[in-house]
Amino acid sequence: CPGLKINVIAMSGKKKVKRTYFSKKGLEGMARAKDFYVKNKKVECLCNFYPENGNGIEGYVNTIPINDGVHINAFWSALRSALTPYAKKKMPSIKSVKELIDGVIHVRVKDPLFEGQTKDKLGGVKVEKEITAALKDDFVKFFKKKSKVARSLIKRAKSIEALDKDRKAKIKALQGIEKDARKGRLPLALAVSQTKKP
């Protein structure tokens, strides 16, 4: 929030320590030249690519922290649409792209519809379409200027997918060996080596 001021008073031994945190420009003040940043009537979004540990997107609706719902879906949908032209054959899954992104999306919605038992999910098909449209054009412009970022994102996401696929195959193979061992069967390599003994 632009203009947000937080005063923190903490005790250090018997001494009071006061710190003031002030955000003059909000998200815009945190944006660096290499980041994706957009602000319009509907959406404000800041996105950092390739953090050490991607946490995905943190969502806010009218300044309320809401990390699930159509605004988050709209973000991933707009990003996927903008990245697809840079994928040579197949676009990697959004799940693998999520590991390469840290960001915040804040949407302003009149009369928001909150869903779920705890009302912690933003609903509304119309709202999702509006947010997707508001973000997609800006993502397209961003990647047009920084196509290297788009290609690198796709390449890294595909590497993550390949590693995940390899890990799953190894787990499946180990589960098969464990299953055979329980039934008293030896893995093929061990069985062959035992038959060759004099």
C-alpha cells in the first residue's frame, strides 16, 4: 500500500527500541528494472523471475490477503498465454513455472464474491476474465522487450519437469523392487549373478 507506515516498538533488555517502516510507493517502490510490474485500475502486480526459492504468487483483494481464487488463476493464465509463443514445441506446465517466480498481485474488485467455507477464495468468472485481460497485454509487452527472459523461463521450467519425471520414474522402480522383495523374488540383476556362480 503506498503511504503505509508501520511503527514497531520492541524491548531489548530494559530498553525500548522503536523502528518505523514506511512504504512511499508500495509495490512500485520495490520493483527493479528486471522485474515485471504493472498497475492499472483493476490490477497491481509485481513479479520477480528466478528467485532462489520460488514461492509463486501472493494475492490480495482490496488489500485483504486472499491467496486462492480467480485472481491467482488469472495471473497464471495470462502468464501462460504470453509465454506460449516462446515455447518451441510444448509449453511446460504452470506447476514447474511456479517454482521460478515470486510475486504479488493486488486486485481491486467492487463487491467481491468470496467462496469456500472460510471465505478465503475469490470467485467470479467475469472478474477472472477482466484480470486475465488486464495482465495478458502487459506480459506480452514485457516479453517482447525481454524475450531472453521468456525463453530462459521456459527452458528452466522444462528442466524442472524433466527432473521431476526422472524422480518419479526412480521412485516407481524402487517401489517395484520393494514389491518383488516382499514376494521373495530377486531383482533381475541379482538373479542373473546368482545363476552364474559355480
